[in-house]
Amino acid sequence: MHTVARRDTSDAAAAIQLAAWRAMSPAEKLAQVRALTGFVLRLEREGLRRRHPDLGTAALHQLAVARRLGPTLAARVVAGTASAG
């Protein structure tokens, strides 16, 4: 059985969580991943907004893209988006 390192969850709670994941359909699992991804992106956005209160929405978006993709690919993506508009 595959185990996951966890520091904040008891074995009993982890077993319940694993059983719940196993009982989910693929669509339910995808919905969970999508919701968690959205949550993480909102956290990132808020963190950037707090660290850079002087930046506008577009600049914060570009900063977030650069953090995720790296500066080279981010520049290509932003340039492609600008030319597509």
C-alpha cells in the first residue's frame, strides 16, 4: 500500500480520508482537484497583492505567470496574449 508522509493527520483520520478518495468517481476527484487548484491560485494572488500593493491587476497577473512558468516562457505567453487581443 502506498503511504503519504503527513505530519498533521492521525492514522485513523488518514484512513477515513483515503477511503473517501477511493469512493469518489473520477469526475468527483477532478472536481476536487479543480477546486483545490482554484484555492491555491487565489492564495497566490492574495500573497502577491499583499507583497506588491502598488501593482495593478495586469501587473500582478504577469508576476504570477512569471512565477509559475519562469521568465522566458512567461514573456512568450504574455507577448502571445497581447498580440492575440
